[in-house]
Amino acid sequence: MVKPAVQEAMSAAVPLGYEEMLTELEAIVADAEARLAEEEAAA
């Protein structure tokens, strides 16, 4: 169960940080894909 204060902070941060969050996720995915490609090449 999420604490109400945490939930409020999260929902309050969504409109402001949505683009930043997407950019962050895209960077994480790109990094993971690059790592997978390296592992496959090394295997």
C-alpha cells in the first residue's frame, strides 16, 4: 500500500516531469539495448 503523501507527491509530479520521465525511460531502454547487443556479440 502506497502512503497517501507519497501518492500525492507522485501525482503532483506527473504533469511537470512527464517529458523528462519519458526521456529518462528512453535513455534507459537504449542503454539496455546496447548492453544486450554487446552481450550477444561477446557470447
